[in-house]
Amino acid sequence: MQPERGNWSGFITLPAMRMRSGAAADPLIARADEIVEEDADSFVVGTEDGVLINSRRRPFLCTVAARFDAYLPNRPNGHSLAV
């Protein structure tokens, strides 16, 4: 899918993440790939070197970001502190 430029913001470059964090970024990059593959509602779209976030879906972005929270499954109330 080719995103319309005006509807997309919040570009995350995965190579930059890898360069900054080394091998520690690998699980996050793998999770980002999973999120892009599973996204049927156009919250995010994968590009050659990263992920674009749909600005029209920004109010729901915490839902996507919560998937990166390693502590969320252990929270009894189901709320993320980090997001």
C-alpha cells in the first residue's frame, strides 16, 4: 500500500533504532513487523526502512504502543504505565 502523504505522520526508522540500541532493538523491530502484518485497520504501514503512523488514527495510537510494553501482561488492571 502506498500511503497518501497528508494522512501519515510519526515515521519510525527501524535502522536508526538498530543503530542506537544494537541487538537490544531486535525484539522491538520484530514486534513492529508483527504489528504491521496484523494491522487490518490502517493504523500503521510498513515502509522499506520503517513504520508510518496514520494521523487519522492517532487517538488510538496508545493501543498500538501498548503492544511494545513488556510489563503489560503482568499488570492486574490491564493498563500500561509506560504508554
